[in-house]
Amino acid sequence: MNTKELDKKYVLQTYGRVDVEFVSAKNATLKDINDKQYIDFTSGIGVVSVGHANERVNSAISKQLSNITHISNLYYIEPQARAAQKVVEASGYDMACFFGNSGAEANEGAIKIARKHGERDGKIKRYKIITLQHSFHGRTITTVKATGQEAMHNYFGPFPDGFVYANGIDEIEALLDDHTAGVMIELIQGEGGVEPQDKQKVQALAKLLKEKHIPLIVDEVQTGAYRTGEFTASQVYEIEPEIITLAKGVGGGIPVGIVMTSLKEVLCPGDHGSTFGGNYLSSTAVCEVVDILNEKKASGELEKTSQYFNQELEKFYVSNKAIFTQKVGIGMMCGLRVKDADTLSKVINTARENGVMLLKAGRNTLRFLPPLTITKEEIDEGFKSLVSTMASI
């Protein structure tokens, strides 16, 4: 049986797979089983931040694999400690890290921290978590409920209590009460349609929550690891959350989730844990990815790449305003609003046929999440193919 037949027979069909099988990749260029090349404007949904098959990351994890891969968190793990240092220093915040395996796990950890912090005096049970409509925080039972999309709640209840959805930043203050343990937001909603929050409103919210001693949780699973120009979007928005979650690009393709928090004393031994989280393999990858991105940020290369990509995206948008209604996003997390859902699907499918990988996001948005190491040549090739795509549409 070929891969497609094996998948149909033995893999749970939870994905609407596209009929393409990739066999190799380098930076932002993919090659499928038929030797056809594609420019990857998705980076595996924001994961391969330093490109596919990055030689430095591969070398670091290969060296680690030949030494020790896993032992458990019952012992000190040198690359985990170094990874925590690198992540905290890149963020500029006074925080400490917990390592898991995914963004959903990171958000679960954040909720646990907020809720235990909410029990600080024992007089009132503070358990309520306020999130936003159109948000996305993961696919575990708890993070599905934290996600402000009613369609994702079908079939899987009953859910944990205590999640309340605000219809925008402006509505959050009215929902705060004595039982509120935390507020969880994405500064740019990814799955919700590449929707940036208003900076002044976010800053006002952060100030209000500090006055009320309610932790602000910022889900940076998609915005973290320099996706928006700084290591965290929280830095771009000039706020200091109590809790930040990271995943995706911080591991460069190796599964990892991180909770960073200034509430360092809340969790005690036994309160939280992970068998695989922060093991030698994943934390070695984090160390190398953060080093690479720090260097590219310091040299100005990251900013030049972002500027060039956005320049070409703006040209593409302006040339196709009959189909695209708005350009949105920050840094290398970009989107184009499409006039309707059918046209969006046609653009994505035709672009793939022409050798460009793109993503869909809510609210009829064409989403761009290229590797942060994408070259000028790869950008040019990708947009050349997209021009052909639009001509055929």
C-alpha cells in the first residue's frame, strides 16, 4: 500500500488532508513525491521558524541524540536550564519557565497557574478565565472550552466550568468579578483570522488587571519566537503579562510548549508535570533556534526579511483588490481578507497547484506564516507563482 492507502486504513481521519506527499525540504522550499517544488509560505503553521532542515538545528539535535535523548524531569537537565535562560532573556521579562510538548499543554499550564494564584487567600474561589470570541487556545477538553468558537464545543462536553467569552477587549472589564482568576488573550488572533488587537486597548487592559491583581495570560503560541518582530508580541505591545505561553516556532519543528510566568512561587512540586516536556532533545532544539533567531534579530536580517516580504505582499494585495479587501497582521504574521469563502478556497488550491503553500484562517483570511529565514529568492519565486495563480483565477 502507498502512503495514502495506509493513512486511510490505519490513521484516524481527523484531518481533511490535501492529496500531496512531501519527501524533502530546505528552508522555505518543499519537494513532493513527484519531484515538484513548492515555496512554503506556511512554515508548517508557524512551526519551522528557522526553515526546513536547518543545518544548525539538525547538527545540535543529532549531537544530542548520540549522547542522551531523555531521562525524566526527576533529574537536572542541562539543556532545559539553558533553554529557559535563553527564552527568558530574549523576552526581557523576569520570569521562569515550565516545559511541555505543545501549545495546548502550555495553555493548560497557564490556566492552572492562574487558578492556583486565584486561591491565594482561600476566602473566595477564583476560577473564572475570560477569553475572547474567535480565539483559539488548543484542542484539549479545557483549551477547547477556553477557545471562543462555539462550533468547536460540539460533541465534547461537559466541559470544565469557568470560561467566559468577551466580544472584544472593550467588554472584558464588565465581565471581571471576585471570581476572576485570569484573562487570556491572543494579541493577534491566528486561527481567528490574523486579527491584531488594538495596542492602546491592550495596554489599558493590562494596567487595569495589574491594579486588580488579576493575571494577564498572553497566548503567544503563534506570535512568539520573533514572528511579529520581537521575541514576543507582548514586547511589541509594550506590556508585561504575568503569564506567557509559547510553542510552534520556538522549537523549529521539534514539539515543545513553554509557560513563562512572573508568578514563580505559585506552583509547588507535584502541582504540575510532564514526562517528555523539556527533555534533552526538545530543549536542545529550543537553545539552537533561539540562538539563530537572536543572531538574525541583532544583525538586522530579520527586519530586512520582514520588510521585503511585506513589500511584496503589499504589491500583490494592491494588484488584486477585486479579490482582497484588506491586508492585516504584524511582522511575518500576515493575512489578506478575501471577499468570500469560495474564492479563498480557490486561491489556496490554485496556488498549491502553482507551487505555493498558503493557509486559511477564520473570517475569510488568506494567512501567510513564512519561515523567518526565507530568502529573497524564495519570496520572489513564491509571489511570481501567486501572480500566475491570480491570472488563472
